[in-house]
Amino acid sequence: MEKVLIIGGGPAGRVVVHGLHAGKKDFQVTLIKNEPVNVNRCAVPFGIPDQKPVDKYCIPNTLVTDFGAELVIDTAENIDPRAGRVTTASGKLFDYDHLVLATGSRPFIPPIENVDLENITSVRSRDDMIKLRSLAKASQKCVIVGGGYIGLEVAVILAQAGLDVTIVEMLPHILLATIDDDFALEVEEHVRQNGIKVLTDTQVVAFSGDGGKVKAVELGDGSRLETDFVVVAVGVIPNTELAADCGLEVSKLGIVTDDHLRTSVANIYAAGDCAQKKSFVTGKPCRGEFGTNAVFMAKVVAANIMGQNKRFAGVINANASSAFAYSLGSAGLIEKMARAEGLDVVSGYSEVLSRYPMMDGAHKIRTRLVFEKKSHRLVGGSVLRKGYCTAHNVDFISFAIQMGATIDDLLVYQYATHPELAAKPSDNTYMFAAKDALSRL
């Protein structure tokens, strides 16, 4: 029986276990992870209020053990590709025929003076969530360093809990890595209207405090923000050290793989945050630290271990988030990203109502779709609206990209309508955006 060894207990590791369990071929599967209990990382901001127990936000280990895999709580410290063996911190040895690296990522902690003070935290682990719960209950003021999705979600949760919250973002506006500038501006204004202070084009240069605890955040313009604690949410770093130490090829974006997600050693695979991604649209290396990408990659890894010769086409990076009344998201390349990649593109914009105009509660759905000029192929899009339906809009855009949809396809695609559930029959947000793009060609 072939031995499959998986290092990492996040979504990539678990999905490989599930894929192999569902297959027709028997494997001896072992999963090593260094966290006794994994938290659902995306849910950490929403676990800061203590109305539910911490365990409600955690991933049960039965999602490994109930699917035929042996679970080992330990830290993998060395890989010997020639011998096909992994050594752990406790001195255990594990042989393998196939090795899967699903080592994930860790928060990037910028080299700011005194960043190691006791009441400065990241937003990643179960321990982080427990610490955030404690800090939120004992505090009145908080500074969030970073205005991306995670920083914004934490800011909203803390503001709703009654804290005085300030976001410090070094870019001109929040959310610029994921949505169009005008959408970002609207969300930024909405956040301010709901009581969160937002400082953009602003850099943190130091933290100051006493007794081992932060008391103030020092800014580049010489001003300072008094605070009870600080949340650092400025991105993540792929965990590639284990791979690099055994001679596998790595880059700053992760462990390098081929289209079958094999590393530079054929029987070692990588998936999830630790692996370098490639863009579905451009085929070039790109970022993409989303749990969904880990799932998609892990399915390909499991299939290839079973001998199915599957290719991974690349990531579309469909994403969604929320801020008070708004929800927002994107898929593929938004316009500025497409142009930065050298694509000649045209964008189409639309505003339609979420319900028939005579119905109460109707609100605008704002959509921007990005098409390659020559082929008319959809390469990206973004959505901003009120309510919690944006993920469904983003999913449609992502699937349309994946299927190679063009302007012409979207002009004639067929959709549902209903007075309470959708725009009136003549109005469809994607069709109108495609029509606008066509008019600009």
C-alpha cells in the first residue's frame, strides 16, 4: 500500500485526505500538523464577540480522522527527498511514497519598533481570537494597522462592540488590492460614516508603551494615536522554509510547482497558501492566499496522487467581504490589475436595482466587468452593493471567466427575474455592464 504523508492541517491538507478517501485506490494516509486545534481563519474576526464559544469557530480533527487518515500533532522539521522520509520535532520518522506540503502561511509582521509588545496581535490563529476577545472586552480604543479585508472586518466588529477604532493604511485608500478605486472610496466613506476613523497615505513608524504594553502608535507625520491595543493585518507570508531547506525550488510567492502541482521533486506536491499560484487569466505567478484556492489545488493534488494526470488551470481569486451595510468583492483582474499586467482591456459599468423599482428595500447593485479588447473575453469584474448577496455575484463572474465568456455571451445569457429577488426583466447587471463595454470599443 502506497504511503501518503501530508504536512499541514488547513483546508488543503484536509481536502487531500477527503479526495484520497473518496477514491477507489487504498492509501495509507498520515497528516502531520502543529496546531492541536485549527481555527477557521476567515472566521477569526467574527469570533471576537464572545456570544459563541471559541470551539464554534474551530475545525474538528474528525475531519481528518473520520476520513481514514492518521492524525499526528507534531512539527515537521526535516524532509529527506532521497530517502522519502520526514523527521518531526519529537524525533519521529515518517516514510512516504507521496508527500503533500500544505504548510500554509503566517501573518507578516512588519519590522516596526516595539511590534512585539504584549497587546499587539495578528488575526490568524485560535490563540489570536482568544486574545482579541480578551482585549476587546477590556479596552476602549484600538488601532488597526492595515486596511485590507481582514483589517476592515476586525474594525467593523470592534466598532459594533462600541470601541473607538482607527484604521491606518499606507496606501491612498483602503481595499485597493481587491476592488476598483471608486468602489473602495465609497466603502471608505461608508466606514467613516459609521464611526471608524480611517487614516490613509499614513505609515506607522513605531509603537510606544510601558510595562510591556502598547500605549500609542507613532505615525510618519510625527503624530501619535493613543490606544489600548493594536491589530496588525498587513498580509501573510507563505511557509516555505521546510521546502527550501530540503532543496525544493521556492520563490517569494511560495513553493514553485508545475501545472500538476508537483514541486521540483516529482513525488512532492504543494497546495494552498504555501504554494506559488499562477493566474488563470495571464498564466503568470500571482498571489492568492484564499481558502478556496487551497481547496481547488488540493483536489488536483489528490487526483494526481491517484494517477489521474490532472492540471491546475490557475487561480481566479474570487473574493468577497462586508462592511456594515455593504458587501463587496471581485474575481479575476480588476481594471488596474489587468493594465498592470499589460492587457489591452475595456471596462463596462452598470447600476441596476436589486428589486423591481416599486418594491420596498430596493438598492443599487454596482458592477464593473473587464474584457480583453481583441478577444472580447471576460478577464475580471467587481461588485459593490448593500446586503449580503455579493458572493453570488462574484461567483457568477468567476464562473464566466472560467468558461471563457465574452461580451457577446453576456449580452444574450438567460437569467431569472422576480419582484422581490431580482431586477426587472429588462435590467441585468452583467448584461448592462457588457453592453456598456461594447459601446466603449
